[in-house]
Amino acid sequence: MSIDIDNCRIIDLSLPIDENMPFEPFPVKASRLGHKSGIHHLNRTLIFNKNFSMKQKVGFLMGYLFKGRKFGLEDFPDNEFISDEQISCSVHTGTHVDSPFHFGTRCMGQRAKSIEELELKHFMGNGVVLDVTSVKPGAFIKTDDIKRSCKTIGYEFNPGDIVLIRTGASKLWGQKEYFFRFPGMSRDATEYIVDHGIKLIGTDALGFDRPYGVMIDEYFKTGDRGNLWPSHFFGREKEYYHIERLNNLDLIPDVRKFVFCGFPIKILNVGAAWMRAVAIV
Ligand SMILES: [Zn+2]
């Protein structure tokens, strides 16, 4: 298999992980070692590195204090050292994929898989975008909406396809509304897609299910547990994975002719992981 790199275009379907997002439920924290300030960290590390033996530490300290064994910016080209950044945020920040472990400890009677256990072959394949932008924020995306969208573009599911649900909600990214104005997949619609041999489904909305506020209100009004994360909990019955917070689905020129590619970052024992998702057209 080969890809004609010169004649294909890569469309970025990902949202950034951004410490300046005003409305993240779990704000992103970034601590940055700049090209100049990093030098102090380097000198400290030389002396206080916990992996060094006491003898080595004393040796480095003596060298630092009495023999000028310390770094200054002049030791590096252009008077700049290298940078480092530490980012702290939820694994559900930015474009990411949820694994069965997020849905519960068990899936189909077995121990639910965490991110690093998912087979990578499920994260690259023929993609399709289903337009459900007519479904109102807060409402369920129903099986009929999926069927209608398939019919409009003359598409039939093929096992292994990667199905991307376009709600239009990514247009609100950067605004407060992004967190509560989107429709969510009904359990039946999710099951309908998964039953066609689809393992990976994505949405351009914040969440795969309806907004928290809507689900919680309806649950306390009706007592019906079916209102609470129905698609997430469906993932305990049949194994599938969903991507949340996709972007730019409207930029894919032919919604039936592209290769989707996006791999979860290999973090161990977690229920979700960040993804750089792209469409290759
Ligand atoms: Zn998630």
C-alpha cells in the first residue's frame, strides 16, 4: 500500500488543547521553561538530580560552587537553551477518543479496554461524514436522522468504515455555548451504526451524548435512567469507541471519499486520550 503524498491533501480535524480556553470544565494548566529560564533548571538538575548518588551530588555541588561547573546562556548557540513545557489537563480535553474503560469496568462481560489496548487498525480507514445539522441542540440524534443522512449522500455502511457525525457544534468552539448547545446520539442511533460493523464513530460536538444539563434535568424530571449518557453506557454492551470534539468536518470536499486517520496518544490505564485527527483527501 502506498499513498500519493504529493497529490493528496490533509485536512486537520482536530481542536487545539489551549490553556487560554475560558470555559474548559477542567482548565488546562501549562508551565513553561523558556529558552532562557531553562538554564537555571538545568543547573539545578545537575546538583539536585534524585537519580544521582550522594557522592555525585556532592561532586556536582563542589564543581558548581568552586570550579565554575555551571551553565550560562553563552554556552549555547544564539545564547538560547532548549525549551520544555508541562501541560496538565483532562484526557477529555481537545479532540480525543473515549475507550470502553471510560464507559465502565466491563464491556461485553469482559474487562473493558483502556486506551493503549485498542487496536490501531481501527483508527485509520475509509471515512464518511453524516450531516445531522438539522437536529436541534439538546435533542437526540435518532436512527431516522442517521438513515436520512445516509440516503441523502447515497451511502451504505461498510464494516470498518469510520463514521463522523456532523452536528455543526464545532462552530461554537471558543464560546461558552460550545459546552451546552449540541445534540447527542441516542442509544438506538449508536447501536444502529455499531451493528453495521462500525467500531469508531466521531462527533464534532463536545460530547457524544446530549449536554450534561439536558440529561440531568430530564433524568430528575422523569426518573428514566435512559436519559443518562445512553450511548456511553451502550458501550458496555457492545464494544465501540467514539471521538469527541472533532473540527472542520465541513471542510471535507467529498463526504464519502476520504481516509480518516487519528491515533490515540499512548497513555497507560486511561479511559480517553488526545488525538490528532485528519482527513486525507
Ligand atoms: Zn470524552
